[in-house]
Amino acid sequence: MEIIGGRVTKTHAEKFVEDVRQTSLSLNLVIKEVGLRGGHLVVKYSYDIDYQPRLAKMQIEGEIHMKDTEKAMKEFEEKWKKSKNIDQPIAEQMLNSVTYTGMAIGSLLAFSVGVPAPITVQKFKVDAKPSAG
């Protein structure tokens, strides 16, 4: 499965306190919908960036457009609808794509409300086995 594009469909940013300097970020990606459209797979998502503790919040909604064989795309869609699971390699691609978009769009949103940009520099790798503990 290959990511061939995407788009941002909605943004929102708000600041709850006057001065936001040092903060920790809570990042949350939610896959809202998966479906075939126009010969490719469209994955709709919501990406939330929370400045903790309750200092500011941003939300970016968008779509990731993916392409593979017709069979592979239909299988992906059916698996998602049944189990809400995404295989590790595809999940990593999607997470890195959304994080990149979140940093770019989030930086503009951060500037607009006067908070530090939500920059994360690592690439994400999804571990197939849950950790003990």
C-alpha cells in the first residue's frame, strides 16, 4: 500500500491561558473512516494536539489517499470495518504522514494563537508485540 497524497479538510486551534511557554504535548490520531473513492483508498482521520496541562488545543482533520491493487484496497477496507486494525507497515506510513502534516499545519496554527509549534522530530515505528508492564 502506497500513500499517494492527502489533504487537510478542517483545522481548529484555541488557547486557554494567556502565556504558553514550556509544555508537554499529548498527540492523538483517530482513524474515523476508510473507504474506496475514485480508484484509491481514502482514510479520514482526526489528529489532536493538546498542550498540557490544558493550555491550548489544536485539531487537524484530513484524508490520506492510498493506492494498491483493487483486491488489496478492498481487503484493507473490509479488515478495517470488521476489526478497526491496520497492519504495522501501513500504520507506520500513516502515522508518519499525519505527524508530518500535523507539524506543518500545526506550526501555522500555533503561530496564529501564540503557542510553541508542535514539532516532533522522530519517525514512528509501531511495535507488533505489546510491551510487558
